[in-house]
Amino acid sequence: MNKKIGNIFKGDKVIWMVFFFLCMISIVEVFSASSGLTYKSQNYVGPIAYHTFTIIIGVLAAIVTLNVPCRYFKLLTPFLLLLSGLMLLVVMLGGGESTNDASRWIRLGPFTIQPSEIAKGTIVLTVAQILAAMQRENGADRKAFKYILWFTIPACMAIGVENLSTAALLFAVVFLMMFIGLVPIRQLGKLFAVIACAGIFAISMVMIVGHDRSSEEQSQQLTKTELVEKPQKKSKLEKMLHRADTWKARILNFGKEDPTPKEYDLDKDAQVAHANIAIVSSGITGKGPGKSTERDFLAQAFSDFIFAIVIEELGIIGAIAVVFLYIILLYRCARIASRCENNFPAFLAMGLGLLLVIQATFNMMVAVGLAPVTGQPLPLISKGGTSTIINCAYIGAILSVSRSAKKKQEEMSKN
């Protein structure tokens, strides 16, 4: 019996344990944080049943992926590039489904797919292959830098139109992969300088094109009838950058000095305000699972701000435990990469590990007020459909690498 279970759950046992604990925390905290959804639907079992079903599908996806030998991942790359490219193009051309002022999803019957989630893993897979194929005695060939950017820049631009934070996350992961892959430091330095200049230019454009919603509300007291009768005309640039208003508001809110409790506007700054209240009221051990009070006021308590609910219910100890799980995940990915004989699986394991951990870092920094609101879910914990299943598949790919590395070590020891 134990042997059969071991055959199913192959690969690095520590990563399996981290994966298990993250999934268990997810089920408990999403069940607690979904009070708003249960109230709207009047179905107290539906939201958590759907999330549990999604995690089960994700675990199955991880098991299937870990049984795929690493060499076959290379064969999938062209198909994934074509698929993710077409899906991103559909979203860019307005064929996506809009939620919360962002068109990031494609509906296929009863299911919705987020193309950016597929594109992230595809780019990591592509970069891992380029770095592996172009390794020389003194590091990566100088041409590798150019080839990587040929794939990364178009993907990040396509993603960034609707999801700037995901594009920035992906570019950060690719940059770190190039650093690990020994791309010449001079090239990386030039790229960093270009990114800094582009970032300054992009922020300037957002501040110019974006409208300050708070000032508009104060200066224009328009009724709903007036808004319908006199719709605001937008330029072509404003239509292309229709997310600029949201980006500008986030930059302005993050740049403000910490307000006093009386200065908080619980209508405009509800997310950040209630996240801070949840953290401050947590204590060392928290209020206990299912006993959060701020979940009823946080619109995205089960997604973007779930870490605040984790802190409120599990306290500082629980928060440290969650952070520690992600640190262990990254550490194990590094250990697996160090044991790989071939470069491709090593770069793939590190790239996917960085993708998950950096996204988790962004989410947790937002929850505690160290970064502007980005809309990034907490990997393997936040409620999600496509993102949860694909993140589980990433874990499966890492486990596949660990499995192949272990097999080669055993063969070498026998010989």
C-alpha cells in the first residue's frame, strides 16, 4: 500500500509537504474569507466546494505533470507559445471577458481561462531552453540575451496592457533567470538601465493620461442621468491605456503618508484600510481559523488580500509559517537544480520556483502595505480557477525535475 502511494507521489518529498500544507491553508482560509460570496449566493457550501474541487483538479494536474519526463517539456514549448500567443491576442483585441475593469479572461463554455497564467510558464520554459542550449565554458553565449528578449518583450507587452503587475513579475523572473544562467553582467546592466528609463517614462505617461478619480468626483457632481446622456469621449491613447486610471490611483494611494484612522476613507480605500485593521487586530496567535471579522468588509479577501486574513486568524506565527513555506519551496528548487546534470531541467526548476515565490512576495508585501496594490493572488492559497490549476502544474514540473535528478544520481551510484 505504501509503495503504491509512493509511486503516485513521486519526486521531492519536502516539496510535496510544502504543497500539502499550502493547499490545506488555502482550503481553511478561503472557506473563511468567502463570507461575501456565500452571502451573495445564499449558498454556504458552493464557494468552498468549488475551490476544493479546483485544488483536487490541481493536485491531479501536478501528478500528471510530474510523470512527464523533462525532455518532453521541450517538445511542448512551440505549441504552448502558439497557444498563449493566440489567447493573448484575443484578449488584446477585446475578445476577453471583463472583470473589475480588466479584461484578462477568455470564456470557454462554463470555464474561464486567464491567458497570462499560461504565458508566464511558457516564457519560463522558453528561457530555460535558450539558456541551456547556449551555455558555454564561461557562461551563456552573448546571443542568448537577444533571443530571450525576442520572446519575453512581446509577451510582457501583450500581458501588460491588461495586467501590468503580471508583466513586471514575469520580466523580473526572466531577469533573475538570466543572472543565474550567467548571461554577461554587462548586458544585464544595460538592460537594467533601459528598464529604469522605460519605467520612469511609463509612470510619467500614466500620471499624464490617467485621471485622478478623487479630484474628478470633487469637481464634477454629475448625476447618473447626466453620465448616460453625456458620455465622456476618450482619445485613442486613453482607450489603449484604459487601465491608466487604476494604475494612477494605486500610485497616488501608495505615495501618500500613512493616514490616521480618522483620515481613512472606507469607501475609496476599503481594501487597504480593512487589510490594515485585520493585521493590527491579529496579535501573536490570531483570532483563530474562521473567526475573522474583516473578511466581511474586504471585497477580495479570498484572493488579493487573503494574506491579511491569514494574519488576522493565525496571527504573526501563522504569517511567519506561510512565509517559511515559500522560502522552503525556493530552497528546495535550488537544491534540485544543483543536483541536475543537464542545464535545462535546472533552469526550469529555478524559473518556476522564482515565479511562484516572487508572486507570493508581491502579494504579501501588498497585504502589509509595503507595495502598491497589484492584484496578484497568493499562489496555491488564494481562491482561483486557472491560476490554481496552473500553479499546481508548475509544482508538478518541479517534481518531475527532482524525480529525473534523483534517478540519475541513483544510476551513477550503482555504476
